[in-house]
Amino acid sequence: MMGQEKSRVGQMEAGNRGRVTYSPAYTMVPTYECFNRCSYCNFRQELGSKGGLGLERAAEILDSLVDRGVVEILILSGEVHPQSVARKGWFDRIYKLCDLALSKGFLPHTNAGPLYFAEMAKLKSVNLSMGLMLEQLSPKLLQTVHRHAPSKQPVVRLRQLEWAGELEIPFTTGILLGLGETREEICETLEAIARLHQRWGHIQEAIVQPYSPGTRQTGDAPGFDLQELPAIIAIARDILPPSITIQIPPNLVTQPDLLLACIAAGARDLGGIGPRDEVNPDYPHPQIAQLQEILHPAGWQLRPRSPIYPQHYPWLTPRQQNALRQALLILADPV
């Protein structure tokens, strides 16, 4: 398997040399309510806040996005407790949002925290890819930033990545830096991602994300030292299999020289770029023209992509393949 992977990846790299990708995306949030209380979170709202998105409004938004170059619809949600009576209604809304987006020719990608195996299996039919950040595996974080976040238990998140492999779901995961982890713990988390991918071949991207302070966090963590980011990316590139693309968020790496240093160290994707970063609302996404002005003089070509990579096309249903064909036409002639 590894020999075949190296050959396939070598062919991919030959065609993508000098290329940095991003996904033209729009984020929809079924609910900001979350039973976890991570001290660094700038997304969460208290239970009972009643925010979020209904199907009628979602349909209006999707219709407004037609012919605007958007391909990916990221369904990003706060989490409902696995044993809550509200769980079924929450999951049904996520499924219906994905089904609606797919029916209108968009490519859904869901990140809604840990899910049951049956929930993942059902969402597979209406998502072209899915995601869950592994963050860090260090158990000591359960006594600090994750003290009130039951779903951040490492075993729970590792199981999610394992199930995604079993179900043949193209997957995005990653690490979050600046939580109190050591360099050794960073390597251990990356090695866990590598082992899962070597078994299942399903992980498309690993996000290397620096924690950045925001106005809604409850803790006082100062954030990750961005000057260390290129070195961590180089470590990730050395540990992870070559078919896993390293992704960085350009709205959190705003200094042009630092962004270029991260790309030189091995990052090749900038993630979903749209009107708003819901996870980090204090840090607006840059415009594509701004990124081109940084990348092109340094010899990098910025190119749009879909949320599923070509090696995983055979995992799609006919309905998903049809939506993908429409999206690829848009990507070949971006608006």
C-alpha cells in the first residue's frame, strides 16, 4: 500500500508543484450552543441561546450563493450532549442542511464534533467530506483548557477518526497549538494522525492551527507564538504521510513573510475561505486578491479546489458525483 501511495503522491506533486490551494466556501451554523466549555473558544454560546440557522433561511442563503463561485458548504455546529433528548432534532437539522445544500449543487462538509457511528454513516450520503480536529492528545489538557469539555477526551476523538476510515469518509483533522502542549506531545498527536491514515488512507488534510486570542474566550491564554509556526509545520511534514496536505488558516497568519515561511516549510492549503471565520470571528478572512499579491511574486500559484481530493472520488455516490462535476466546472472557470 505504501509503495502505491508514494507513486500516486509523486504523480500528484509533479502536477501541483508551486501550487497552493483553497476552498471557495460558505459556513452555515445550525447552532452555536454547545455543551462543552473550552476556555479558549470564541464560537460557543450558552445553552438556551436559540441562535443558529433554520432550513428556510438556509435555502435563501444557498440560492443567493449560486453563480458566486462558492463550492463548499461547511456545516459547523456546536455540540449537543450524546445523551440529550435534543440530540435527534439537532442531528436531523444537520442532515437536512447537508441534503439541501447537495440538492442545490453545493458540496457539503460537516464538522459537528464527535458523532455516533450511525450518525456518521447517515451523513456520509450527503457529505463529500467531513472533519474533526484532534487538537492535542495530551491528557493533562483535560485538567486545564478542556476541564469542562467532555468530548475533548482523546479516546473519543481518535475513535471518530477511526470510524471515518472504516466508513470511507474523506476527512480533515488537525492540531491546535498554544493550549499548553509540549513539542513532544505535538509529535505524538501528529504520529497518531499518521498511523490512522496509513491504515485507512482517508485523511486529506491536517490543519496546523495556532490558537489566537479572541474577545469571547473565558480563559486568559495569550495565544501561540506565530514565529514558531514554520518549525512546527516542518515537523508535521516530516511525520505525516506525503498524501496528507498540511493546511494553515491565512487569517491567523497575517504577516506576508510568515505566511510564505509556512508554505516553504510544507503547508500547501489555506482551507475554506469565505465571508466569515466562525471559529475565529475576530480574524476576518483575507480576500483572494490579497493572497495572490503575496503568493504570486514568490512563485506560488493560488488555485481553488473542492472539499474532496481526486483519490477519493471512487467513494462517492452517483448523486455526489453529479454535484462534484458541476463544482469542478465552477472551479475550472472561477467567478
